[in-house]
Amino acid sequence: MPQPATAARHPRRRTLTLIASTLLLAACTGTPRTPDASAATPQVTGPLCAALPTGTDPGNPTFLASQPVEAALRWIPTLTTFEAALRTSGVLDDLPAGTAVTVLAPTDDAFAATFSEDNWDDLMTHHTDQLRTLLKAHLSTGAHPIDDLSTAGTTTTLDGATITVTRTGATTRLADRADTVCADYQATNARIHLINAVLGPLPATADGTGHRAH
Amino acid sequence: MRRQRTTLLAVSTLLTITLTAAPTPASAQSAPQPRQVTNLTVHQADGYATLAWTPVDDATDYQIERTAVDTDGTPTAAPTIVGIWRPNRQINQQAPTFADSGFNPGDTFQWRVRARTGTTEQPYSDPVTGTTTAPWGNPDTPGQQLRTQWETTHAAQYTSDTDEYAYTAAIDALSDRVRVVELGRTVQNRPINMLVIGHPTPATTPEAVAATAPVAINCNVHGNEPGDREACLIMARQLAFSTDPRITDLLRHTTVLIVPTINGDGRANNTRGNSTGQDLNRDYSLIRQPETAAYITMVRDYRPVAGYDGHEFGNSRAGDLPMLPPRHQNVAQPIFDQSQDMIEGHMYAKGAEAGWWPCPYGCEGGGNVGLSEETILRNTLGLKNVTNSLLELRSSGGQTRPDEGNTANNRRRKTYSALWTFQQFLDYHRADRADILTSRADAIKIQAANTGRLVFRGSRPIPAHPAPHPGDSPPPLDATPANLILDNAPCAYKLTDAQYNGARTDGPGGVGTTVAQRIAAHGWKVITTTDGYYVPLNQPERGLIPLLLDPTGVEKLTDGERVYPTLTGRRNGPLTVTGFTCAANATINGPVTVRAGAALVTTGTTISGPVTATRAAGIMLADSTVNGPVQITNTTDAVSIIDVTIAGPVSLTGNTTGTDLPLLAGSTIRGPLTCTGNNPTPTNLGVANTVHGPRTTQCAAL
């Protein structure tokens, strides 16, 4: 709807943008997304953070801090592959209730650079065991800030592997192949660190030429 | 359902703000600097802003800068280069436009544009400030106030399955124009819904909808390509609640069919394929999966005359909106030509006005794409005589939209470019409806005539335009290899009972529907005789049948037996048809009697004398002439008369053909037409007949 038609009938609306957007939000059926003022203000760090919801955007880090980890992952726009895989595999559901967790979450770009689309669909639909192992390589128990991990120097993921964690300037390198791109998202009983490469043992199948025909 | 409020604001998606650079007093007194962009204007539309300017001599390209500002015009963020205009964007380089998109709709910005000569940056234009168009719909008006999950989360989340169902159900409840129907279920039992949208209300049955020459948009076949689906959901709200005369005019002249999510399981899991891993856009002919079977059954019942199929595309060098017509060489030429007209005649021209960049699929560096698999919806629909196009949304910002590292910006650009395309698609149908229907009628006649070679794979070429032009990089040629050409097309394919009704293992969980069920979903006529199941080629989908039933088919259902004509040339004297008789290019002088359980199939044939069939299995005449009366009574399997000239009365009586509709289309009858007691009622597929005589009830509208 073009603005002027509205403005003609409601001249004040143009100066009430904030109120109008509040009404928009109130009119919708989604979950409430007003930041919980009492939550701690998480400080996410990394080159990708600015491109993700910030400030008072829906899905901002402060809001996510009050969310269960599954819900928080759904809000981070670059994790659609990882989030769906985690949900499909049921790996998080298998953890004992109340288990604190650290999530090393590869971005969609990281998955696209690792697995061909056919290979990924095959993993998602036919090889649940492999998928679960892959995802466990991105989870560890305890909600660890990234600096705690790099101070420890290593961390052991749920697949049993122990990987190195090294501070490299502004970001942190994991298993000598992944760098954090936005670290230290908080969620209830969880830390989420976005990384730019896929961990775990599965071979890369993406050939770099990338795009499937329609 | 609720009544329309009379107090609705007169809103219009066509209505746009135009803001022109207001020179400061200083610059007003001085002439523009050399090679400075002048006359920058910004038009606001749904989710994008069209920038236009006077071109600069010798410009290599242009950079579009956007700066967020507050209500006082004070910048609130750093200026950002959001767009690169290049000469291959549009057909008329002398009137450059750029659709800026990706911003949060409703926010206020300042734009500037500068030319580059080589890599040398020239002075910026004077700035233009404007407030972008807020998400469509008055937040205080019931119905219009609905928003998708994608909209309320500022594109951080895609609309979930449950949110889609709630949203479309709310539209259905609040708008008389909309009916949501369930076409089927996915493998994991998710509903596959379709919005049926008309004004003031949509026609009540599929057959009645078909009579309105509907358009169909398939929004999301690949679960990991969700951008078009969000556009569909927004457009559904606009169509349901807009008071814009353009929208109500569109909906009075057609029915819009929107299938938001054919692949709900793949969408939920963010996978390309469905839950079995099957790429559904490699299954529209074979229809092994319930999702594709649901769509193809819908096409059979609702008979859309035009379509779009939404995707996303990873080639970062492509245009904003790669498009492609049905290229398979078995697609009738008028459908290919009409689809090309929609893309190149309409979308290229309108894209140049709005600033979007449609191009042929593939575009620059497209590689081995855009080919002839009939399993792809684009080709399947073309073979079903539907003018249509693939639509891709370039996945990444690419080289011309450098600010799309921000996920929300990227997602919004994709969705709002799809929304523009789908709205343009409706405008094209509205403006060119007569041509689309003529192309469809011609295509049905061409196909039913069963003339010309059959190819099993191979595409029509997409011509290249001289560069720079959006069409300067078409997809590969994709010529047909000699071993996939059948010059001598058969009359029909014969299937054994095992082939036709046998159990199959090619569906989910190793269980497939039978060939009989799939042929029924396609809507093909089948004639059963004592020695087998015949699928004649003198039908509207003649080009698709061999791809599934011929032994040479690349992705076929079964190896049918080619059946060639038994009657050619001249024949004098009475003819009594027993068994399956196929006449091609024959001249039959004498009365023709089709016995009970027998079948007559003709193409290119002239019969001088009456044609009488009583309790026949099937009568299928196409591209033929009958000089005498035609009386078809109590047929059991199939009745089809396409593009036939009949000098004499025609009577269709008491034919009971199960779920298969008797067909009388594109024919001329010099005499009365009597249709009584047929079950189901005959149809003309929207291809009118010429009848020089009275018509009875069942055929009154044919």
C-alpha cells in the first residue's frame, strides 16, 4: 500500500512510524518478540554479526538470550540448513533435560561449500545416522563462551572428537578449519557460535560450480 | 466471510510516490558538473523503489547509493552502495532504471546515483529522499492487517507450515474472494493447499473455474528455495483484500490459483527434494510422488491456461529474474511462442520500466541449464498447452547488489522481485488473454492432429539478442540427438494389463501408483478392448504421451507397444469397425458402423457417410471431416472430437465414460447438436465449437 493514500487520511501517521510498526507487530500471529529487559545483554562478536538482526530487530541477540536454544537457532537467518538438520535428526531432543549446550553452528554458506545439494538431501532423507554424527561434531555439553573454549585450547564434541580452539585475532579458529563469524549468542542454558566451515568427518562433495538446474 | 467495508481507503498498488531531486539553492544556480547524473527520480512500490535518471555520456556503469535517514533527513547509518547498473540490465539503455530493494519496507532513505567511466567515479547526483512503501495492507482494516511470519520477523524467519495454514485460513475466512482447497497431502501428511481467488467470489467447482481461463502459480517446489513462496503469500492478501480497481478487474476476468507449498516436507526440512529425497521438479510427468500427482491432477481439473513456477538460482552472474519458457520440442509452437512473448515481450519491457532485470534462464555463465526434461514443470505444462515460464530469483546479491551479505536484505530483494513478477504475470494474462486462449486452442488442435515427428529429448533454441541486452546470453542450444527422434509417430500405444494395472515400486517407500492411475491424473483418454489398453495420440497432450509410454522414452513409465494406423488411403463401401481401428490420412466413402466394444480413432481422415457407434469402447476423431450425421451412443471409455468438420447432425447420447469427460472441441458442426444423458457431461476444454444448429442442454455451452 503506498504511503500517500494513508497519509492523506491520517496525516499524523507519517510522524508515528514507531507506533505504526508496533501495531503491525501486535496484529500478527507470531510469538512475542519484545526484548526481555531483565535478560543480560549478550555481546556477540565477529564479522557477520552486523549482517544479522541487531538492536531491536526481531531476533536480536538480547531477545534470543531468553529463548530455548531450538527457538534461538530458528531466529538466526544464516542457520537454516543447520537448524533444519538439527531438528530433523532429533539430536538435541536426545540430550537429558536441562543439559547445558554449546552449539558450533556452521552457516548456510558453509554447508553449501561442503555438500552438494544432492548429497545433502541424501543425508537429510536417507542417512540419519551419518547426519546425527555430523551434528554431534558441532555440539558440546556446557554453555561455554568462546573465550573459555580458546582458553582451554580444546573442546570435546558429542561425537567424541576433541578439537583445537585457538584465538586468532578478532575471531577464533576451531579444528584448524573453521573460524567464528559471530560468536557468543546466548540462549537458555546455551551458547551459540556461528562458524564458517562444517566440522566432523564427512567428505566434501560440493564441486564449487554450485548451482543446480531448476 | 465478511462484507466489504465501504470505508476502505482507496489504495492502489499502481499508485506510486514520485520524488524528484530538489536542488539546493546553491546547486540550483549552478549547472551540473560534467558527467554528473541528473534528473534522479525515485518511485516507491511494494518492497522496492525504482530509481531512474538521465544517462551520462560514456558511462560504463552506475552506482546506486542508499543512506538510511530519520524523519528530518539526517543520516542514521553510513551511505552504502546497494546497486550496480549495467547496460545488459534492460532493453532500453537510454532510460536507465534500477529497482532498489532489500531495505525494511516503510523505512526512509536518501538515494544518490553516480556514473563510472571505466573505473573512474563521476560526481553523484543530487540526493532524493523518500519513505518506502510499508508492507501492504492497512493495519487497521480486517484482512488487510494480516501479516506473514516472514513479514513480522523482518525476514529473519520464513513462514512456517503452521503459520501458512493459519494465514491462508484467515484470508479464506475474511475474504469472499478466496477459497482454500486441499489438493492432497505430502508424504509426511502435510496439506497441499491452493488458494482459489476470484471476484466477487471464485467459481464453485473446478470445471466452473476452468471456464474462467485461470492462471496458476506454483510457489515452492524446492524446499530450500522459499523466496517465491513468501511473495505468493503476500500477493494472496493483496488479491483478497485490495480495493484497487486493477485488482478487482483482474479477478473479474479470471481465477488466480496459488499453490504456496507443494513441497511442505522439503520446506520444513529445508531440503531441495521431498521427504524421500526426490527432486519434485523431476517428477511432474512421472508423478511418482503424491505432491506432483496432486499438482498434475489440479492442472487436469482446473485447466490453468497460464502458469509460473517459482525457484531460486545459485548463479551469481545471472540477472535478478531468470525466466524460461517450455522448450521441449514436442511443445506446440504456439505455446512456445506465447510463453516467449510473455517473457521477452512483457517481462523484459516491464522490467525496464520497474528496474528489475529479467533474463533468459542461464544468463551469463548459466552452464548446462534450461533443458528439455519433460519431468520439469515448465515443460510438462507446455506439453499440456499451458503458456508458462520458470522463474528464478538469483540466490545471492551477485555483482550488481553488493549489500546483500545481510540476509534480510537478500531475502527481501528476492521475495519482492517475485511479487513484482507474479503481479506482472497477472497483468499479462489480463492484457493478452485472447492471444493466450488462441494459442492454447491452436496448440490443442495441432497436438490432436498427431502430425510431425516426436522427440524424446531436445529443446527449441532461445534466440540471442545482440549485446548489451537482457537476452544476450541464452541457455544452451540442446539439440535433439538422432536416436531420440521418432519421425513416424504411431497412432496409439497399447499396454498390457500387467503394464496398465500392475503394481509398481517407484513411489515413496517402494510403493507406486499404477500406470492407470497416473494416466488418469494426466487426464488422457484410454480405450480398453479385448486385447489391451490403448492410449491414442490424437489427444491434446499428444507430445507428452510417448515420453511416458514409448520404449525410447528417456524417463518413461513403461514400454508400450507402438500401434500404427490400419486404415490409410481410399476405401469404398460400408465399414464395420471391430477391435481397435485407426484411420490416418484416409478417405472412407461409405457408412461407418462401430460395433460394441470396438474403437475408432482417426486423424486427417475424410468420411463420406454416417458414423454410428453404439456401445463402442471409444470414438476419437481429430483433424478430420465427416460428411454425414454422427451418432455416438452408450460409449464406455472415451469420446473425443477435436477440430472435426461435420456436415450433419451430431448426437452424443448416454455415453458413460467414468471420470473421463467426453470432449467436443474446436469443431464445426453443420447441423443440430444433441447431447443428452451423458455422464459425465461433455466439455470443450475452453476451445469453442461452431455449431450451425440448435444445441441441447448438455452441449448448450460448448
